Amino acid sequence: MSKYVVNPVEVRMQESEKGTVYQSIVAMGFRARQINDDIKSELSQRLADITPMSDENEGINFDQMAVSREFDKIPKPTFLAMQEIKENKLKWSLPQEENNDYSQ
């Protein structure tokens, strides 16, 4: 697994330009969920292509193990989202607040 390259001080300085740290954490959380969903769907597709063994007692399905090992090497979705923030690849915006004047 690769080393963590995110320096908290750098992230704090970058996020002060864009908004609060809490906004960036929420954005990273949403992005990490998107990445996780993509990985899960890709894994499901790859495992669906593998023919299941007729009997569980026959032995190990080496094709399934190879796919599982390949996906085990992928970095965690949270780490990938943190890298995207550091490299300025993750863009987000806050919804515009409506000015509702309820006083008459």
C-alpha cells in the first residue's frame, strides 16, 4: 500500500481558501461513498463473469480468489478522496441559500 501523502497542515491551509474544514470533510465523505460504490459495482461485475463451482466442497475457486486479491490491493476510498482534495481534483459547491422574506 502506498504511503499516506496527505499532510494535515497543508490540507488545513488549502481548505481555508475554499471554506471550512468541515465542508471539505463532508465533500470527501460523499466522494469516498461514490468511489466505494464504483468499486463494489466493478467487483460485482467481475465476480458475475466467473462461473461458480457446482459444489462448495470441491475446493477453492482460484479465479474468484484472484479477483478478490486484485481488489484488496486498491487503496481505501477515503484515502483516494483525500488524494483528490490534495491534488485539487475534487470540486464542490454549496447550494445557494434562498432569501425568503417572511416578514410583511
